[in-house]
Amino acid sequence: MRAAEIRTGADRVLIAEGILTEHEYVHAFAFHHGIILDTLADVPRSACTLNDEALLESLANGLLPLCLNGEFIWIVAPWQLSARFLLNHLQRHQQDRSRLRITTMEWLRDFIHRETDVAIACKAAFDLRATRPDLSAGTTRSRRPLAFFGVGLAVMLLLAGLQTSLTIVVDLALAFIFLSWSGLRVFAIFLSSVPQQLAPVRDDAALPLYSVIAAIYNEAESVPALIEALKRIDYPRERLDIKIVVERDDTLTRHALNQLNLAAPFEIVVAPSAGPRTKPKALNAALPFSRGQYVVVYDAEDRPDPLQLRIALAAFESGDVRLACVQARLTIDNTEDSWLTRLFTAEYAGLFDVFLPGLAAFRMPLPLGGTSNHFHTATLRKLGGWDPYNVTEDADLGIRLARMGLHTTVIPSSTHEEAPARVAAWIKQRSRWFKGYLQTWAVHMHNPLKLWHDLGAAGFVVFQMVVGGAVLAALVHGVFIGVLTWQLASGLFWPAKSGVLEMMFLGLYVTTLTMGYVLSALLGFIGLSRRRALDSVWYLIWTPLYWLLLSTAAWYAIYQLIRAPYHWEKTQHGLARNSRRAMSKEAYK
């Protein structure tokens, strides 16, 4: 009854429910129908004439052509309804029985892994850099715009210290950048609205195969909660394909996964050692093995809305052919852990409930959040996957989608995340984000005219303000605060010592900082209101302190970009003491 309801084979139902293992089913199938069972353990690579690219695709089809002892045969790994199709074929063509062998998806996957290990590693770590060097942060050309950025930053610091008539011109330009960046975020208030609910797709028979990828590293403590959250996803297990990507030397996390005795639809993928050790490289390692028509990315600390996949499908079905990505709304779960997590909650509410929906409404380039991004798998592969050299691969991928003429929408479905509750951990995480934004800006600004052509005038301006402007605004804030503090301490702005020029500087600094704080707090307030989390609104009085931390992280990102451009500052999870999601009587939508 279940198989008929969702239009799949009864074998898939039994395997998904853990009543049978795939090995038990395939053994019985081969024995009952007189078909040779092949583990592929002794099959040489030379027996398969497919190139590595085609061999990787064969896993998605469960079909492998081989030439053994001069005889052409097909290896079949039955899944979905393929066992039924196979039997129907043999009933009509008995002569093909000797040319068919059966295996499991696991044995087929092991064979492909074994024979394409080097190809997978190269594809995951170096493919984008080799095929599209103009779009990779791992090339020399991507660092050239950063040299201009650095020179401009040095000139800004020099002029800020001189306090001449020329300085006021530079400061006015910087103030304009700072306020424009803040103003764009508030302008999104008028572009976005309270999200209309999307009716999730309920017809299980119409649901496509959906892949879920979670790349985790040093997350042994987070593993049980992550697996439990993925099991709570309201989607037929028979139509799920869940990849958990781990690093080869991460023995503690792998042991934690092994302790859970995971079966279908879960699969452990080991990321290759080649190239930088980053999340995007791990995601790239899983992408060739993802069989779903759609794919979504989650992190170790994510707790997605159980209906999120169905809501994402509804968005894809109601969108046009250029809708390539659906972004869920991220929200902080451990809000009550500290004043910092409360401000983080306000920031995320402003970003994911106000700002990004506003940009999406006008189909502007969207710097994606690091998780809960849903893609057409074919489109993602066409783009070359993620850039393993970019430490904010999500923001970069959002810009690459826009440059292809594709767009992203934001859906009314939440994913709860854990935020760092301590300042040191928060600065490390935020500095990685700022560093990645600088990498993304540099990559796409290598050819500004081409970027203008791809994004259009409005998209180009939004890119400058959202990606480059985010970092510059944080850097400028620190400069303004530093200069203002030094001059106040030295008594320069006291009436007896100040002239017209000094009062102009004072007015500019105070106005810029005040407006920046007010606009940021307003965005957070509206986001919290839409998130129904106004109990944290009073913490917005600490916005100036939060901006000081942002500036500290931005300057640390500059240092990191020079010292270790591809180093991934790992955020430790599993430290939360409170859970807003668990305490809420109903899930946030």
C-alpha cells in the first residue's frame, strides 16, 4: 500500500524502513531470479570504457556497462522501480539474462569511489579553478583587485590621521558609503513584506528524489542532534538521499556517526585530502554522488523546519524557469545564551526576514546564507559547484547565479542555528565571513565591465554595496570611532580649541555614526517583529558595541586575508545552553 501510494517499489519501502537491508534484498532477488550477483570487488577499471565523468553519472542511474572477457554486460543496482522494469525486460528478452548482473548501490558506489578517487579529489578541489579561473578565488588574478582595495584603505587611514581639508572630502565619501550601505538595508523594508505562506507540496507520489548534503568537521557532539533533525524532515524516506560529508582524519566524528548505525537514506562521504580543507570542497565531493533532482545544504547545528523541502518544492513549482535557488530563513536558536546571541538574533532577523526578501523581490544579486540553500542539482553542477578557495562559498555562489541570469527567492520556512555566545568565537566566525566577502568582491571585480554587463546597472550597484560595502562599512566605522575618540581625548573638539573645520569633522562623525546605529537598529527591530521575538528588542541599545565588534572582525579579516587567505576559521557547535525552538509552543514559520 505504501509503495503504491508514493509510486515506488515495495523493496524501497522495506529498505527505507529498515526492515530489510539493501544487501539482503539484492541477494534474495538475484537468487530467486537466477541472476549473477556481482560485488564489483575484482572488476578492473579497464573493464569500463566510460570516462571518469560518465562513470560518476552512472551512479545516479544505477547502471554500469562493462566488458568482461570480451563480453559486453550490464551491471544493475536496482532502486526506485528499476527492479520491476528489469524483471519485465527479462520476461520479454530471456536471452539478455546472461548479459545482466545485479549489485547494490553501495557496491557500485565503492567501485566508482575506488576507480575515480583521484578524479573526484581533483574535481572537488581544482575543477572550478581550472575550468573557470575568472570565477575562482584560488587564482592570482582574483587577488589583484584586493591590492587596489588595500591601497585605498591605506590612503584612507593616512588622510584620517592628517585632518586636512582634503580629509573632509574623503570622510564625506566614506560616510556616504557607510550610510548608503545602512540605507539600502532599511530600503529593503519597503521592498519586502510579511511573507505569504506557501502551501507545501502534499502529494507524496509527485515528490522527486531530494538530496541533502551536510558537511561536518569536528562535530562529534553535534552528530546525534543533527541526525535526529534530518530524520524529522517531513519527506518520504524512499525519496531522500542524505549525504553526510566528513574529513578523512576526523576520527571522532566518524566514530560518532558509526555509533548511530545509519542506514538508508543516509550515506557517509569522505572528503578528499587534496586542496584546501574547506566546507565548499567537502560539498563538491558529495555533489557527483547526489542523485536527487534537487539538493539542499545544511550545517551541523541546523534544525530545519520539517516541512522545508515541501515548501521549497512549492516555490520551485510556482516560480519561473530562471528560479535556480531557494533560500530558507535562518534564525538563531540559542538567543537567550548571552547579550551577543540576542544581538545576533536581531541581525539575522533583519537580514533573512527583511533585507534578503527585499532584494529577492526585485531579483537583485543575493549573497546566500551558508545553509538551507535549495538548488536544482543540474544547475548547480553546470555552475561548477562551490568554490573551494572561497571561505564564504554561499555568497559567491549567489553572485554567480545572478551573473548567469538566474535568480533566488526566499521562502517562509525557518532553519534554527546556534550562534557563538562568546566574543572570541564570534569574531573568528565573523572575520571568516568578512574575508570571504572580500574574496567574492575581488573575484567578480577582476573585470568590472563584464560584471556590469552580467548584472546590469542596478545589480552592479547592489553588489558593490552588499558585498564590498559590508566590509568597508565595518572598516570605516572603526576608523571613525578611533579618530573621534582620539580627538575627543586630546581636546581638539573643545570650543576653545575648535574651528570651523574641526566642527565639520565632529558633525560628520557624530551624524554618520548615529544614523548608522539608528538604521541598523530599525532593521533589527522590524526583523524581530516579523520573527515574533520582540523580547530581545531592548538589547538593540547595544548596537554601537555590536558595531565595534563588527569593525574588529573586519580588521582581523584583513589580517587573515594577508596571512592565510584560504584558512577556514572553524566555529565550535554544541555549546548552546538554551533553545528558543524547544521552548516555543509552535515552530516559527
